Amino acid sequence: MFELLLIIYLLPVVIVAALLLRLALFLLKKSIRVALWVIRKSALILKLLVVWLWNRTVRNRPLSQYP
């Protein structure tokens, strides 16, 4: 009888723990994806800024300064 009561009370606890573990893994995967997306977009914006600044400085030089 004790084993039956133990199974009846522990089964929902195990199910909830499994669902919480799945939720934690899901959130971890999504947060890693978002972090990688932010890093990629930041690198792209930084690259565009560097190219824009390079073009701006090169185009503003007079022709006599070119080799």
C-alpha cells in the first residue's frame, strides 16, 4: 500500500520536474540563439560603420594627397 501511495504522489512531481527541465532547456537554446543573433548583427553594424568611416575619410582627402 505504501508503494502505491508513493507512486501516486511522486508521479506528478516527476512529470512537473520533467516539464520544467524541458522548459529550461528550451529557454537556454532560445537565449543562445538570440545572443548569437545579437553578436552577428552587432558585427555587421560595426563592419558597416568602419566601411562608412573609411569611405568618408578617403573621399574627403584632396587629390594631391593620393600617392
